Amino acid sequence: MFSRLDARRAALRARLAEPHRAYHAQSHVDSMLRGMAALPGPLAHAAAMELAIWYHDAVYDPAARDNEARSAALLRADLSGLVHPQVIGVAAEMIRLTATHEIPPDLPENWHQDVALFLDLDLAVLGAGPAEYDAYERGIAAEYEPVHGRDAYRTGRAAFLRALLGRPRLFHTDGFHAALDGQARANIRHALEQLSA
């Protein structure tokens, strides 16, 4: 029998296949799921993290500024009555925090490590090899340039990348920081050179 959860999953996959998506699609979700499976040690909120991975880009409009809030709201609407409310709450907060990729000081202590890992998984592409990173930049451009125009996109993207470089750390967890920070900064500097060329 086709359950309500199956219906939600099918609708979510359809969203991730929307034609305007070049990077924020099923492939990004799959990459994060593989990264989650490779994490060492137990997770306190594994179910919430998996749901957050699936839903964090469920609503994706390159012209909007509230995709994260709308994605978290969609998760709550879709899964209410199907998943434990506490799991939904943690997952929705993970999604909401992808708006800034910063961890608020008032986050419950028992959420902190899993939230940090989730946010690092979302940005792990920054520290990918040059070819994968270049494909990421092309995907972002394909999503945003048609909406904002080439010049506005390049200006906005450069500002975003410079802001990333200005952060003392790109990744919250020591493992991701040690493994990916150097390559990520090299990738970002190269992308900035390409944008200014």
C-alpha cells in the first residue's frame, strides 16, 4: 500500500527534480547522505539529520530570501503526525540554520554536535577537489544567472565568496576544518579570480 510517507517522499523527489535546479538537486542530497553515512561515531539525532538533509533545499527559489524558513515549514507540514515532534523540531532547526550556517549560542547543548556536522556536510563541497568545486560553481551560476542577470550574479557571488574567506573557520567541527579548510580556501580564491576575469 502506498503510505502517506511514500507520498511525501515522491513529492520531495519531484521538487528536487525541478528544472531550474542545477546544484540544489537530488545529487546534493545524495552527496550529503553519503557524507552522513561516513561520519565516525554515533549521532545523537541521526533521524533528524537525515530528514534535514532531505528537506533543507525542498523549497528552492533563486529569487527568494526565505527558502530555508519555507523548507523547514514544509518539513513540519509534511511530517506532522508521521514523525515524532522532537525529531521534527531538531530537523527544522537544522534547516533554518542553513540560512547563515552559524550556530546560535542558545542552541541546546545536546543538539550542538549534530547541528555542526549537518552544516559542515552541507558546505563540504567547498573543500572538494578542483573539478568538483568548479562543477558546483557552474551549477550555482546556472541557477542564479537566469534570475538575476550575469553582472548582478557575479557581483553578488563575489561578495558571498569574499565573506566566506573572511571567516576564521569555514567549518564548525575540527574534523571537517582539518580535512577541508585549506582546499576550500584555495577553491574560493580561484572562483573569485574567475569571477573577476
